[in-house]
Amino acid sequence: MQTVEDAGFKGLENGDLLKAATGVYEVLITVDRNIPYQQRITNLPIAVLILVAKRNKYEHLKPLIPRALQALETITWPSGRNRNPQLNRGHL
């Protein structure tokens, strides 16, 4: 797991960020609720997991970790492991 900054993607907008992450990562975890409205994410080769909390601070996001881990377990990866298409459209 890496932050956008750690991955060298800091400053990239959503479309460019998704392109840069595709092929490098299997999942993009974000707090940006607008991605589904700004980008066509349903057919991407990368899963997008959107965390929805009252605020985007650690203490508000931390309670979502168990559900995020459960959601990650339901993904079927392109290599043939299980992938839940709802994850590309889902919010936690």
C-alpha cells in the first residue's frame, strides 16, 4: 500500500491518476466521492474503492478499515481470482 505521494503520482488529476495506477496497482482506494461522476470507472482494469466518512481524517477513516478489508477480499483480479463488479461502483 502506498499513498499517491509515495507512488510518485502527486498532482495527477483523477483520469491521469487512474491511468498511472493501472498496471501498477490492482486497487485505488480513495476518499474522492466524485470519481464515479468524473470518470468511467465501471470497465477499468483497476478496482476503485471509495471510503466515505464524515471527514477525511484518520480518526474518521479508521472505523472503515474492517469493511474495506472485507471489500478487498471480494475482488476478482484479472488473473482469475474473484472480482466483484459492484466494488467498482461501491462506497464504504
